[in-house]
Amino acid sequence: MPLQDARAQLPSDEHFTLFGRFAIGRKSRRLWAEGKALAPNERATELLIALIDAGGRIVSIEQLQQHVWPGSSVSANSVQALVSQLRNVLGDDRDVIETVPRRGYRFAAEWCDIRDEWAGPDGRRAAVDPPRCEWHDMRDAGRHEERVAGLLDDDIEHRPLIGRDAELSELLMLAPKHRLITLTSPGGNGKTRLAREAALCTSALFPDGVAYVELADLTLPELVPDVIAAKILPVSSHASSGPGGLIEHLTNRRMLLVIDHCDHLAQEVASLVETWLSVTEVCVIVCAEAPLFIAEERVLPVAPLRFGGRPASAAALDTADTPLSDACRLLVAQLESNGGRPSAGRVDATPDRTRGRPLDATLESISRALSGNPLALALAARQIARAVRGRTTLDSAAEDWNARWRRLMQHRTGSHEIAPEPATLVSSVVALAYGALDTAAQHVLCCVSLIGGPFDLADACAVSIRPEETGTGDTEDRLPAIVANLIDAGLVDAGPSADPGGHFEVSRPVRRFIRGILTHRFDHADLSARHAKWVVRKISPPSGRDGRPADKRRDSAPTLADLRRALGFSGNAGYPRIAIQLLQHSGAIWIGARLAREWLTWIRRVLEHDLSRPVLKIRDHMLLYLSVAQSMQHATSTAEVVASWWRVYELATACADDDNRVLALSLLLMRSLEAGFNDDSPELLMQVRARILHECASSSSHQGFALLHGALLTFDGRHDEAIRLFAPPDGHAPPVGERPDRQWPETGTPDYVAVVSDNALAMSLWLTGAHTIAHPLLLRALQDARHPSDPIARCAAAMMACVLFLLEGNTQRVAQQARLLLDIAQRNGLQGWTSVGCSFLQWTHAIDETHDEACKLTRLALGNLARGHTTIVDLVVLERFRGLVLSKVDVSMLVPQFEQMIANLSAGGRRWLMPEAWRVYAVIQHHAGLPAEHVHAALEHAAHEARQQRASLLWRRISATREQIVPSRKAEEGRDTIT
């Protein structure tokens, strides 16, 4: 239900917060759905309000206990029960309350307070309502902990750090003294865990936060700064990219960065860190296998955990009071966490735990055989624990694993007492389990290891079964049993879901080992191509292509690691068509990760690759440049964006693709709305207008050109013609909606023609007087304009609302919509729309007599006027701050500039602004003391234009101005006569 309708059905004397189809009363503490009251108890409603007021932040169970039951001691189960009750009441929208493992809960939906601005799930807004003040202190109390833990990783398990007291103490001692500390050791020795623990312990030293950045999956060295920036920069900081933008943000900030898995990018990381050390105050902990070899680096080697020595005699084995070694304690803890329990008693990992025969001797033997490597111990514990499930005791499983390991070492080294090299220790543990698999299980493991994140049985089938084998039944029927065997072998992790087709994942050490094996397999290219095609299917639009339905399981989208791997393979192995599809449909993933520049870099690599040039057709180039244009909207300057969309239009024309020609023109038309708010050229609208008129004159059969022409009619002040085109009286042709899903069928991009049409129709109706919400056409246009989830479409709708409320004089609603526009634009890196939102918001601040804002807006308005251009914000600024304007510019210069600007409005297709421009011109002339006939002539021009356009809203403004000016003129003339 639209929020306007929901608001109409709620009690008028209540203070409401709206989200989705729900409203919650602040005073009554009642929850409503589509106008009907629901019945959660008061404490459940109080908990929901607390989550909303947290502004998208995670709220711990302890904080909720204090808020809902102040002064009482209740269990965590009470909070969980209230959350369950709320989710039952919310029904299909239960996911708006997110559970954050080990952290608490957060409210993850867009919401709007009727007396406040829109706010997103990230909680970014410009003001705090008084009713929220009681929650403000609670939110601030947990802010420091959230900043640290959230930036490090929401998924980290904060288990006790075993056997690292000395290393942690040394690291904590070095951290305040050295700005760069590099933890070095072979893989698996625990560098990451130690660095995370140190970061948490020292977080109080870094008021600007702690961040963890992992570079394992990054393959493009030039994008190291962008990946780091995407992790640590605030949501609004999209404008700057590369090393310069990152350094600019880090200047004068005291924060700690933990950079992990960067050995393959050591040179780039070293160069970047060296620059940080010289121009910023940032401190860095690097986890790598080798030092960076730069000045000021303090290297701290990380040794394996202490493990017990080999017993000298049988008597030594019987000694029961010998404490467990650190490595054995970790192995015990890992066994416990994986569900491995002894047949009698309980294994524990406390420091004062002593050995007990015979299990402890076996565990010590395993710890010694694995040289105390924490990751190898964790993998071994997983394999042992999985073997215990329903088939044997922990003692037998541990002895069996130890015997198999000794046989493997005997085979490899000639002695079961010799451990592998540290660099191969982890892979040897994986190899032990891999070697015990049959051929079919090995094949499936090799295939699913290409997937960089969670997968289900359908995904496993897609990547492991050849297309010609699909549907044969035998292989597919065996797949669940094979995956179950892989889980039992400790090589695949199963999610918590009880669904047998639920989610699984291959851990990183196993993936690394398997990918090493894949490089020697004859079918490596075939498996990689199958994985790349799987990624394409997962990210393709819901409307299937090639006669096949698209993958409907959109909730399990591929990871960035999958995308990078698929793009690297398809680009280098001569599969440009797969690369095009990957780039074409992955925009939302890149933008969501704030890595639009990486998206653009991959596109350019495909365009410039030698293997791609002979294969790509004009249409392929067009699709790639379409992706270029989309990525540039989030990553580069305005001039480059405009040029890229013209390139898409030219290529689409060359291959007779009307859909993408219309798409390019609609984006350019929306881009022209930003002119005057930023550095965009005012001539852009004239260029787009000429091209659209040419297409309509050439009798193009595509409906999109006619709809774009209707938008031009709105801009040109021909509102009646626009309304007739968008909504014919016979009702046979709807204004928009030629595509029910509002997307182009091939590219999956939003139907921006519908976006432009909805906004233009709403604007024409509103200006001509249909500004009541009961008007059916206006109501439908407003609802359709707000419907799309695409950020550009939402920005356009918010801008339209700002314009209309500005003309209505409703400053509060202008501020609300401007904040919404600014929030969407900043979160999506849309620089032009950010400027638009800032201008409208500055206006609301300026009219409260904020002198600095008034000066900024006046300078911008006069600058636009000097180049013969204006915006609706410029006009209201020139009128409101006319005294400031006349003090800055002589009236002899101002008059010709105004007249030239008004002439340009007509020539440039923006005639709808002429009534307002003539009216403001009259006000300026009046206050400058120009002759009365000049003022009256300007008002007559304004009234004539408003009558011609039938713009009743603008006519009312002109009439009000005339009533103000004429009496004041008569009073002045009377004073002159008396004098």
C-alpha cells in the first residue's frame, strides 16, 4: 500500500512511523497494517520502536533488556520471545528484523516518520526527533564497540585465544610505538586471529575506528586503493577514487587498518602503506608470509603453537599430571566446537587441564605431527569430529586419523615422524581427506570448490554435471549422497538449515588446495567455463533468455570472488561473450559493494583484450559500452558519463536496437535535469531534445520515443498535450507499463522511459491544478514514480517532489524529500544527484536565515545566470535573497542577464519555467527601483505564459506577487507626491 494511502487511514492525532505496509503509533504504542490495528503486546511494540530508533544500528540483547525492562533482570530468552512475537505479527515482512549472530538485532527496512525525513536501513539522517532522545544515550553507549566489531567482521567468532598470550602481549606493546607492524609466518599459523584480537584490544587508541580489509580474491593490482576505500570510507564518500581519494579521507584521522592475505599484491600494498606513513596518522597491521621491506616496518614473526615433545619412554606416557600443550588445547577446543565429544566425560581446553590416557596422548601426537599449526589443527579437528557422527567414538576416530596421517608421511618422507614443510602443512591435511574420496566425490569437490561462497544442491548440480548429463537422473540422484560424504570427510561445511538441499560451503584452505589440483586437470577449462556460466545464470534478470527460465534463487547471489574468477577466466581464455554477460548483469553487485571502478576496469580490459577484438560484434560492443555508461554513473566525472551514454546511443543505432537507443536517451534526458546544480552543460537538454524530435519525425515505431516526446512537452510547458499523450481520454493506452516488470528484457536495466513518463505526467497534472491526492491520474503517476527500486529512478522521483513542494511553498516537505534524495544519491555514489539534493536542502537551511547557505546558493544562482541558465532553486533564491543579489551585481548587468536567460528557456525546451522566471524578474526590477511599467510588463509576460501553459499553480504565485507589488508601488508614488 502506498504510504500516502496508509497515512490517510490512520488516526490524525497520532505521531506515526511508517515502514512498508505498517505504521507504528508513538503515543499509543500500537501497530497498524494497511489501516488495521494489530495486536502485539506493549513490550513487543516497545522493542520494535527501540530497534527503529537505533537508526539501523545493531542493538545488543543487553541494551534491549535495559530498554524494555528498565531496572529488572530478565533472561535473553525474554527478548528472543518478543522478537518471535513481532516476526509472527509482521508475517511476510518478518525479515525487517535482522538477527546479527552474537551481536543482537537490527531494523533493516526503509522507514519514514510523518514529522521527519525518510531514513534508510543505514540510519543516515540529518536530525533526531525529540521522541528519540531517550534512546540516544543507549545508542551512543554501544557505538564504540559496534564501530570496532562491525568494521572488523560481523561473522568473526570471538572464541578464546589459546596459547598466544606472549605474542599478543608483545603485539599490544608494539602497537602504540610502531605505525606499521607486519605479522609474518607461513599460512595457517594464526596471523589473522592474532591481528584481530590485537585490533579489538587496542581499539580505544584509535578514535576514528578499526577496519579489517581482506585482499585474497582481488586480482587487479591497480584497484587495491578502491577495495580498501570501499571497506573503510563512510557511505557518502563515493566521489573520490584511487590512492588520492583514499589518502584525502585518511588525512588527520587516527585509525587502525588490518590488511590480510595481501602477498600476491605485496608491491602495491607496500607502496600504498608507505604513502600513508608519510602523509597520514594511520596505523597498519599487515598479515603476510613475508615483510613488505619498507621504512618504519616492524616485523613480528608468528611461530606455531607450542606442542608436546615426543615421550622418551612408555613410563612418560602414563604421567597423568603433565598439562596439555597449547596446540593440544586448541585441538580439543576445535573438536568441541565441531561437535566431537568423547564417549565418557568431557574434553575441555582449560589451561590447567592435565593429560588423561589414552585420548590425550593421541591428541598430543596429532598436535606434534601437525607442528602446532592452528589452521592445520582446525582442519584435522573438523575431519575427526565428522567421523564421530553416529559411527565411532572420538577415541577411535582420533586414533584412526593419526594412523592415516602417519602412513601418509611415511609414504611422502620415508618416516612417519617427519612433518611436512610449513608451507605445505595445511594442504597436506586437506590432501589426507581428499585422497580417501572416490572419483565421483573428488570430481564434485573440484567443481564446488570453484564457488567462492555458499551454495546449495542445485548449484552443485549446475557446476558439476555436464549439460548433456542433466536430466539423466543417475548422477543427479547420487549428488546428495556425495555431498553428504564430503561433509562427513570434513571438506564441506553444512549450514544450520535442516533442509537437505540447504546451503553448504567449502572453506578457503580446501578451495586453495583444490584449485591447485585443478590446474593439472585436463578438464580445467571446461569446469571453469561451467562455473562462469553458472555465475551468469545466477545474476541474469528474472525474465529468462534463450527460451530457459532464469534462476529464481536470487537470494543466493554469487560473491565478488565468483565474479572476479569468472571474469578472469572468460577474459583470458577466449570467452568474450561470457565476459559480456557477466559484466552486463553484475552492475548491482559491484555498486552494492561500492566497487563501480572495478566494474569499469573489467569492462575496459575486455574491450582492449587482443583475443576479444576479432570475436566481438557491434552489438557486443554496444552492450559493453552500456555497462561502461552504467558504471561511470557511480565512478567518474559528469562529462565522461554523458559521452559514454552518447556512445551507447550511437552503437545501438548502428545495430538497430531501439530499446537501448531509448534507454540512452532517457538517461541523458534525466541527466539534463542535473544541469545548473553541477558542472553539466545546459546545452545537453537541447541536444537530447533535438535527437528525440528527430526520432519522432522519422516515424520510429518504438513507443518509448513518443513517451520521451511527452516528457519534452512537459518541459516545454505544453502540459495539456503531455497529459493527452500520456493518458489518452479513451484509456486504451496506459501512460507507462509496456513492461510489467519495468525492465528491458535483455539487459535487465530499469525501464527509465517509464520513470521519465511517470514524473512528467505527475508534474504536468500538478502544475495544471490536479494537486489533490484524490485525482486518479495524479495518484497513479505519483505511485508509479515512487515504485522503482533503482536509485536513479528514485532520485528522479524525489527531485520531482522537491520541485512541486517548493512551488507550493511547503518547506518541510521539501526538506524531507531533499534528505531522501541526498541519502539515495550518496549511498549509490551518484554525484550529480547528490548536488541536486544538496541544493534543495541548502535552500531549506537558507530560508531559516542561515547566512552561509544563502551566500552559497546566491553565488551558484548568479553563476548560472551569467551563463544564461537557471534552475527552479536559482529562481526562488534570487527572489528570496534579492537584497543580497542586488548588492553583489549591478542592476545594469543583471537585467540583460535575466532577459538572456528567459530567452534561452524558450529556445532550450524549458519553457515551463518561464512564468516563474518572468515573475522573479519583476520582483528584482521592483526592488531595484526600475520604472513601474517595466515591472508590470514583466508580470504581464509571466501571466501570459501561465495562461498559455494552463499552469494554475504558477498563476497563483504570479497573482500573489502582483497583489504585493501594486500596493507598494502606489504607496511609494503617494509618498513622492506628498514630498
